[in-house]
Amino acid sequence: MTEAYGPLTPILRHKKGPLQPVLQRIAERKGIDTAAVLLLWTIQKGVVAITTSGNPDNIAKIAAVDGLEDLTEQDIRDIDEAGKQVHFRHYDEHMTKDYPAPNLPNGL
């Protein structure tokens, strides 16, 4: 089983990344927030989402994802494609040595 620690990093720490407009479009259509969209995507990809939030409101939002309607196959493809546009590591100093970034196009 695959686990994602901090699956909301793309929207919390990389706010100008290519996922933002895709997540926003899906969130507006579904009437939910972008965090819920990204959590749904994570779960639908068969990944266990691990979060460390201590905020009761955020914990309630995370728990509420279980009752939401699934994303469409097109939504999942759109998120997948946007995510392939950039390789972002928030904790770069801990990862670069042992897990070098892939060779990506300049400017991403």
C-alpha cells in the first residue's frame, strides 16, 4: 500500500503551481474546496493520505471527504497531467542528496 505524507503540499506550499487552476476549476464545479479535490484524487489513486493537522476544522473537512462524490476520470487525468508539469519538493534539503530530482525541462 502506498502512503502520501502531506498530500496537500501542492496547494499549501506551492500555491502558484500548475495544479492550482485545475483544482480550482474542479472545486468550483463540485462546490467543494481545493483541499477536498486533492484528497479525493489521492484516495481515488489508491493512496492512503497521511496528514498531521491538529486543527479541528481541518480534521472535520478531511473526514468529510469520505462522503463526497468521486472525481470523474477526466478530473483525475487533468490533475495527473498538471502534476507532471513540475517537480516540487518542499523539504528539498532533506531529499536532494538521497533522491535527486528527475531531469525536467528548464523553468519548471
